[in-house]
Amino acid sequence: MIKAGIIGATGYAGGELVRLLLGHRNAEIKWFGSRSYIDRKYADVYRNMFCLVEDKCLDDNLKELAGQVDVIFTATPQGYLASVLTEDILNRVKIIDLSADYRIKDVSVYEKWYQIEHKSPQFLEEAVYGLCEINRDDIKGARLVANPGCYTTCSILTAYPLVKEGLIDTDTLVIDAKSGTSGAGRGAKTVNLFCEVNENMKAYGVTEHRHTPEIEEQLSYAAGREVLVNFTPHLVPMNRGILVTEYAKLREVQREDGTWGLPSDERIRAAYEKYYAKEAFIRILDQGVCPETKWVEGSNFVDVNFKTDARTGRVILMGALDNLVKGAAGQAVQNMNLLFGEPETEGLFFAPLFP
Amino acid sequence: MIKAGIIGATGYAGGELVRLLLGHRNAEIKWFGSRSYIDRKYADVYRNMFCLVEDKCLDDNLKELAGQVDVIFTATPQGYLASVLTEDILNRVKIIDLSADYRIKDVSVYEKWYQIEHKSPQFLEEAVYGLCEINRDDIKGARLVANPGCYTTCSILTAYPLVKEGLIDTDTLVIDAKSGTSGAGRGAKTVNLFCEVNENMKAYGVTEHRHTPEIEEQLSYAAGREVLVNFTPHLVPMNRGILVTEYAKLREVQREDGTWGLPSDERIRAAYEKYYAKEAFIRILDQGVCPETKWVEGSNFVDVNFKTDARTGRVILMGALDNLVKGAAGQAVQNMNLLFGEPETEGLFFAPLFP
Amino acid sequence: MIKAGIIGATGYAGGELVRLLLGHRNAEIKWFGSRSYIDRKYADVYRNMFCLVEDKCLDDNLKELAGQVDVIFTATPQGYLASVLTEDILNRVKIIDLSADYRIKDVSVYEKWYQIEHKSPQFLEEAVYGLCEINRDDIKGARLVANPGCYTTCSILTAYPLVKEGLIDTDTLVIDAKSGTSGAGRGAKTVNLFCEVNENMKAYGVTEHRHTPEIEEQLSYAAGREVLVNFTPHLVPMNRGILVTEYAKLREVQREDGTWGLPSDERIRAAYEKYYAKEAFIRILDQGVCPETKWVEGSNFVDVNFKTDARTGRVILMGALDNLVKGAAGQAVQNMNLLFGEPETEGLFFAPLFP
Amino acid sequence: MIKAGIIGATGYAGGELVRLLLGHRNAEIKWFGSRSYIDRKYADVYRNMFCLVEDKCLDDNLKELAGQVDVIFTATPQGYLASVLTEDILNRVKIIDLSADYRIKDVSVYEKWYQIEHKSPQFLEEAVYGLCEINRDDIKGARLVANPGCYTTCSILTAYPLVKEGLIDTDTLVIDAKSGTSGAGRGAKTVNLFCEVNENMKAYGVTEHRHTPEIEEQLSYAAGREVLVNFTPHLVPMNRGILVTEYAKLREVQREDGTWGLPSDERIRAAYEKYYAKEAFIRILDQGVCPETKWVEGSNFVDVNFKTDARTGRVILMGALDNLVKGAAGQAVQNMNLLFGEPETEGLFFAPLFP
């Protein structure tokens, strides 16, 4: 039985971790960390857990926790983990960090976009970016997994096969993303009140959202060259779900008959299948079917598809996931499964909730 | 492995049955019946099931199906099952009927409220009303289970202990119920369009909703006398969830010291605990906590609580459940577990989804 | 031109006052008071007002304001107006108070339900309860108008004709109310975040909501005897709208032929028409039509109707209004029109927004 | 008093026309045409109009109607107006067509995208594209106004000044649009049911939405060269509102000092102001403020703004409007005002509804 501790158990991502780990046959939660609710019953904070969780919330003592559990999930504000992580802790426990502290290899990029100093850049190199479908083998042996962001998971997985195969001109790549409001967290802010979000839609963080460099770094690895994108997130009046719509010019490729031209739909689909056909959690939709966030709600699936436009020479890529599951807690559990030799789908392979 | 067939698999309740049975360790679906989508892939109708269900939809041949499976769920319009059910079928297969055909013992009451002729009243007597917490023992040996309605499950379970113990004057009982829109089904009707339901709230079926006689019959059994209530359903702009608020005058009871007076909060709570303390799916909330539909979403839980008002001598009872789970498919699976000797919670004991 | 000042212009009710007064032909806003946003442009706080309001927010100096305007609207927390009101101010300016400070004549009742000391009870007697349709004549000459609460306006207007005419037994009256979330105000509270309210429904303030004594006082006047009710508010995932569903036993009345019996539907309808037929803002719906909040959204209308149940001897009353308009700012403007001899519908008679 | 007739008065756009015309001081509706509801009271179809509209719905006899009114609004399915329009009708009455029949000059483009034959292409040349801010002078003298589509109005107005001034490379222009569900109309379709739209988001009509050629034609006029775009609409769980996010590479321009480079923010803002500074209904937001659909809800405003990204050399343009007002009925009334010499803002200049 894997013993797990959660630091930041009372945020939305932390709450989802609890939900998923309760359904995991070989894991148990030993520590519900929450600085805001110390000594309060966890089920008083999340009443869906009434009768399911009897524990009280504890403080966020990473050092003490490291001696009690096998894995620690940190669903904490940026900078927290970097400020407390030590070699000693890493020697005693696996860490899956849901914050951004170890996602970006270049510390100056991190500090520029997050506007905070990184307190332990010495662990950046060894940290493995926990996008399971791309970095599976590296994750298995890691001590420290940087669990990807919600937007980034969706943005990268939607574009990855085409970038990797050189089918699109990454200089033309534009990512227009839409997210449910749980992505904004449980903090009490006026802008996230029901009456402000309901019946409303807006872009935010235009040109400066922090998931931009994370997307760029990973797509650069895939492309083998530097990729810069415009990434624009939007807030949508729904609780869960991220939808990304990506636009790029197709690149000419050599066809079987030796001629050059834009890749056919079959070729693009083959690229997706090359990388994802065996993936349990990535569903390449049938031709012509556009992903909808509702079809993945509550699950760890990512649905992807594309449409080409001969008129403009562009391909439109689409991807959908549940920001709290594959975009956060689900992927974290998937990483835990990889770290501990569990079947990768354990605790995660259930049907989405509809309607 | 219990082999199950579903007639009406493409309605919302049918879809939820599929979701739940996919997660049941000892059941498998052999027949996805849907008159509207014959020969279409089930996962084309409910794309959340893409990669999870490969079957096509079949017609609704109850007789043929009876030879292939152990249990049939009928999530069909009123009158369907009554029109095709035979003794021969009942001898070969268990039936759990999610329609109202066998819920009401008095055929004249059924025909009055549903405005259709009942085609096989001869099975009414043996049919067991599948409210698991109340009729558990009878269900176990049944051939035909009448799965309760969504509003009725919530309304009855919320009031049952107080009615049974004689703590309230049932002549004063008023039930004000609020439901998410999935209760209205997946039929394409203008009144259920997004723009008509969103940002809107209304009562409907006032004084004449068909769940009224079902509630009255069951509460009459509990009271040992005829109970008539006003039951008023309301449509709420949310997908899932039923909340009931019930009002009744408290009856004077004899206290431990021999005097008579209105029952104390402790006494009322004791009544709930007497009947529900051991129930896996009924949660008696802590004092002062009002049930919220979101805390049970996606789960088989019913949350109940109450508040007394010394000023008026009334008690206000509150209950919440997910209309598609405990209010339909979840309770149906719970009934299946009882019928086949499975642990009652198998396939059903998971945490609600929040947010 | 009526010069108006608003104290509390940046709450939701204050914002709605601004919207309505901008459309009033004979009023202009001279003071946008907001303690939280002093010196900030009003249109930065409510961007719907961009290019429509150029003013900055000012402090809430009632005394200074009294010298500059003809009428002051106080859309402020409970206790504010009572703590600053003076005879001198009342001599110089009309005041329409959207808080509860002067709604309840009995100061002990106010202090019990609101849990604060009333600082100027000497003005309670002269304050006129600004329910225009009931107290029209008294309002016209008032210096201080206590603008009714949102729930109370809806609850009272829905029941008033039947209480006044003695058609229902007020001892059996139960009021089940449902409100959109703007009624909870613009304060940044976790419970009002989008993700907590959306896809959720709950009761709150059961047996102890502060609008209870206000409803009871006004219905007591109508009944000519003390009325106690159970009033239960519920939070609904929509921005605007209140729906009330009221239950009461009908009282036997003498019919035209001299016999006694429960009142007919015609008689009940006649009661509504007796009091409301000439009212511009109260719409008695056609028989069988249930009020829906969406049909009054953005407008000053109240829609009412009823349904009798011969089985139980009860009548179910239903009413709907927009909590920010007829439930707050609209009624306040209606009161202003009465105070200043304007046509009562000026600035208020426009069609609801649908969808 | 302008006498107006509406063909298609019971769709959402038709309903909004009724709402707006009721508030117009110099117009009255003489004909509520609705093939689906002939002889039914209009207020039974839209109960928000109860007590405001007493008329019954009439058939859609354009010829007869032409003799009774000054202007006809056709809020009808594609192809209707083209199939009944005659020279005689145009001689007797002004027509404002809310369908797409006369929006596209090239009949082959229309027939390709709409997949129907155009029955009266002879009127295409004289029809004026009713985008008031761009074609104001031409509209004034027109007999036939082609009222622009909702997406197109928002997409074009957001990009127009930059295209006109040559500040962006139109070959790189991508338009990602998001719309509330009222844009899908009031037809009873499963995909538009509350439970299918709520808590969901999806793209649709990718690469083939019919507003694409309309946007391209108008932007081509502005650019002075052919413009092809990718336009991707998305369905959002809200009733009203369109938000567009547009992406394009900036073009190098000559600066005041003679050097060449990407245009500064000031230069881009100046372009917006050049065309829109005097427009009553276009609001250029303050720097850094992103448009939100809620800030324009119920009003005729279009809010626009932009953000440049030096890293990628792109500009992100954003625009928001209410699809039923400026995107349909409001613009139609604005066109009516132009046709009849009314102040352009008459009946349209009121504050948006918030929240």
C-alpha cells in the first residue's frame, strides 16, 4: 500500500487528489495538509467527503511528512516547494509537485514569468517533467516529478505528434485555450464570484500567461528548435474542462510518390496514431468529431482531433481534458503509478460523467 | 459475472446505468437497447463512452433479451414494460424497472395519474418497491423490482424516520422539491433548451406531478394511515441533483420524564439514526449543516438533515441526492446487488465529484 | 430634474440603481458613494458603465450629500443608516433606504433578528415601508422610505390579496423561496465562488433568515392578526431572480348561494384582481401558467399566480421577480417617483430580457 | 411613427426586435409574423411580453405586409427572403433582412457555403451591407439592407481599423470566436438542450462556418486585396454574448522618424480611434482591459481592445458584443434609424445589464 501525503489538500486540485486516491486500490492518504484549515475536519471543508474521510487537516511540514509516507503531492502556491525542498527529503520520499516550481529548466525563464526568485534551482536538472505519455520512462526512476500545468498538458498533447513529425510550421502556431473556473482556484476573489463568471466570457493573461514558457519549452524539445507561441487563455462559465483550439500552417512534406505537398488528413492522423494509439488516456476522435469538454468530465482522458483547411493551408487542432484530472490530480496519480510500478491506469480508468 | 441488458440505454438514466455498470467488478452489459438508435454505435450517442464501449445499439426485444442475460434494466417510457411483460419472461430473468409501471399497487391510482391503461396489473402485487433502505429484505427475493422515482426516493427517505416514529403530523406535510434538468430527459423539447432553462427557475406540475401518489403510498405504509401531501417540483438550471425541503408540524410526544411536548432535536436525530445509522448511502449531516446537491453529485449518497422551529412548531426536513444515481441508475444497481447477493455497495461506493 | 445621490453605489443593488437612473428622463446621479472604491472611476468598477458614467466614486458623507441632492439612496450594510441619520438630514433630503434599518417597527424584533443595536429608533415610527402597491399613499408624503427586501417583496405581494381577504389560514402558511446569487452581494466569499454555486442548490438561513420578521409584520397588518411563517430561502445557480412557492390551507368562505366551502378558483383570482388589476408592475398570469424568473429578468414586474388542490384543501401561491429590480433598485426608483410626483412607471416600464 | 412588421418574430432575434422596438419612441410593431405560431398570442410564446404585447401571431405574407408598414424585418431562415422578394415589394417598403440572403455579393459564394440556390440574385447588387459604422452613408438611401451576422459584426469591427490601415498581415489572420447558445436559435434540437450545453464547451463548423465568406468579403474591401481567414466558432454555456479573439502578425510600418518597424501600441490605438472615436456603440477599452461579454449584455455596444506581443510579432485583437443586440436585432434597429432619419441611437442607448 502506497502511503501518500498531500500538501495543499484543500485547494480544488488537492480535493481532486483525495477523490482519486480514495478510489485507488493500492494507495492511502496519511496526511491532509492545509495551512488554512489546520485541525479542522477535512470533511467539513469538502462535505462531499463526509463519511468518507475522517481525518483532520494538518500543517504543511514537509520534513516531518517525508518520514511518514512514500510519496508527497504538493498542490501548493508557486515557490512553496522550492523554498522547503532539500536533498534529505528527496532521499526519503518521492515528490510529485503540482506547482510550477520544477517544470521549467531555465531558472531565468521561471523567474521572469513567475516574478519570484527560485530558492532551490539545484534540483531543476533532475526534476522530470511529468507528462506521462511523453516522458514515461524518465518518470519511472525519478525522485522529483514536476506535474504539468492544466493548459500545458492539453496544449502540448494536442500538438505534439504534428510538431514532432514536422508537419506544421511552429512559427505560425497559435493556441487559443478555454478553461472552466476551477482552474482559478478556491481563493475568495471578486472576479471569481458566481455572478461575475456566470453568463460571461473573457480572455485573460493575454501574451503573459505563465503556462506559455512551459508549452514553448516542451514543444521546442519536440521540434528540435525553439518554438514561440501565442497562448491565450479564456475563462468559461463552467466548473471543469479545458478546450484548446490550435492553429498552424501545414508544412509541405514528401509524399509516397515522391512529390511534395501539404500532408493529407491520413498522414496527420497517422502521426497522432504513431504516438497515441497505445495510450490508455488519449482518445483520437473519429474524423469530423470535435472534442467537447463534457465528454471527458471527471475522467483522465484527453480527447484530440484536427481539421485541415485547404483554402488557407492551415490545420486546426483541438484537444479537451478535465483540468482537475488529467490537467492536475489525475496526471499526478498517473505519475505516482509510474513511480511505484502500479498499472498506469490504476484508480484512473473510469468513465467520464455525462451529463 | 452478472450479465445485464438495458432497454432504453440512450436516455440519461440509461447512460448513467452504463457508466455505473462499467465500474462494477462483477457485472457486464450484454445488450444496449435503444429504439431510437438501432445499429448506431453506442459511443456515437454518448461520446464519453468512446473507447470504453464498442457495442452498437440494439432493438428492445425483451423476450429475446430474457434468454441472454441475468437481469434486465428497463429505463423506458411509462407503459412500455407493462405492455410486454409476461410470466415466462419473469421466470427467466430478473427485471429492474426504472419506469413507474410497477411502483403503485393500486392500478386505478396509476391509471388516474399517468393517464394510461395498465396492460399487466397481474404483476403489481408481486413487484417489490425497490427503495433499498426500506424494503431490503423483500427485494432480495424479488423477480420484479420497481425502482423508485428520483423525487420520490429523495422525498421519502428524507421524511421516513419521522413519519415512521410518529413525530410529525402528516396532514401538514408539504414537500417542495427542486431538480436539475437531466430529470426532464434527453428528448428535444423547446422548454428544455439551454436558453430556456439557464438563468431561470420555475415550478411545474403543481398539484399534479406523477410522483405524488408514489410518495403518498410509501409514506402511508410508514405512517400506518393515509397520507396526502402537496408535492411541488421545480426546475433548476443545473444538470444533476435533487433537493427537497419538507415542512410539517411536529407532534407532541411523551418525554422521558413523562411529560408531553414537542420532540427535541435529539429525539428527531435519534429517529434518523435508528433507521439510517448503518446505511452506507444515507448520510445524516452534522447539526446545522444543510444538504447541498453538489456534495452528492455523481454518487449514490443521500444527505439528510433537519431544523426545528420553536416559533411555529414545525420541523423543516432537507434531503439531497443525484437524480441520475441514487434517484435512478445507482439505486437500480443497488437493487441488482441485492438481487444477486453482491455486496450492496459494489460499483457504487465512490466519492462525489466536487466541484 | 431630480438630483440623486447613492451611498453604496458599487454593490449589486447600487449598480442596478445606476443602470435604472441612467434611463430615467427626470433624474440624474450626482454622487456615486462607495467606501471601498473612493477616487476610483465608477466605470472601472462596473465596466458595463464604460462611456456612460464618467464620475469617480466618493466617500459616504451623508450630511454633506444631503445639501447637494434631492434624494439619497442608501444601499448599505445593516446599521449604517441608523448610525448616521439625523433630523437635520431628514429635513433637507428624502431618503430611500435599501437596507433593513427602518423596515421593522418593533426595534426589539429588529435587534433580535439582526443582532445589532439600532442607533436611531426615533425615526422608526415615521419611516414608511416602501411596498408601493400596498402603501402608495403613505409613501408620497414620506421623508424616509424603508425599501422592502427582495424576498419580502416577492413573498408579500404573492400572498397579500388572499391574506387580506381572509381566504387562507395564515397559521398554515409556509414560504419556500429560491434566489439567484446576486442576492448574496458582491463580497468576496468562498461560498459564493462560481465553482461553489454552479451546479449546486441548497437551503440556507433555515428558520432564521432576517426577512422572516419583515414578512410576518406586513402580513400581520393585512391579516389583522399576528402571522408567523416558516420562510426558507434557497440559493440557485443563476444571477438574478427570486421565485417563491407558498403553501396554505384555504379557509371556508360563504358563497353567493349562502353555503360555506373552500373558495373557488374564480374567487381567489378575483382577490388578486381586486388589489392588482390596475397595478402596472404586477402581472396576474393566465390560469395554469406558473411564473418563471426568466420572464421578469431585468424588469420591475412581479408575476403571480396560484393553483388550488382539492385533495389537500391547500392553495399553492407562486410569485417571481428580479431581485435587483423590483426586489431592490427598481422598487427604490418606483418609490422615488412616488415621492417626487413623477409617473410611477417612469424609468421602469421596459420589457424583460429574454433569453 | 414608423410602422414596422416582423417576419419571424418568434425566433430569438425576432423576440429581441420586439423588445427593442417596444422601447423606441418613434416606432410601432404592426405585424408579428410567425409561421409556427399563427393565431397564438405573441405573449404566450414569449411570456416576458405578457401585458406588453396583446397581438396575435400572423402568417408571413410579405406582399400584404408591404402595403401596411414602412419597414419589414425578416428574421427568417436562409433562402426565405430571396424566394419571395420582388421589385414591387421593394418599391413599397424598406426591408432589413436579418438572414444571410443578401450579405454576400458573389452569388456563387453564397450558394457554395449555404448549399441552396439563390432565388433572386438580381437584388444582390443594390442590397447594402448593414454594418452601420462602416457603411453608414450607403445604408441611408437603401431599399434593402442586409443586416450582418452576429459573428461577422464582432469579427469585422474588431479587426477593421488595423486591416484598413495596413497594420496587420491579413494572410496570418486567425479568428477564434465564442458564442452564447442563443445564437443557435430556438429550434428543439438535442444538441442545444440544457444538459448538453451546460458545463460543456466545443468548437463547431470548423473551417466551414457560413460566416467565414462574409467576414472575408468585408475585410477584403477594407484591405483592398483578397483576405482568407480561419474562423472557428465555439459554443459556450451562456445565453448571450460573442467574444472574438483574433491573431495576426503585425506589418512593419514607417515611423515618424522615418525608420521602419512594427507599429507601436499608440499607433494601433490611433487606428481604432480614427475609425471609432465618434461611434456611439463602439467602445475602445482602456489599455490592458480585456473585453467581457457580460459588460455588453443586453446592449448595442461592441467593446474592442488589443494586446501586442513583441516576442512573436503578433497582435491579439479582442471584441465582445451581445449576439442578439448588436449582433442581430439592435443593429437592425440601428439600420432602421439610419433609413428613416431617426437619431442613430434612438431606442438603443441604454446601459448593459450587470450582473
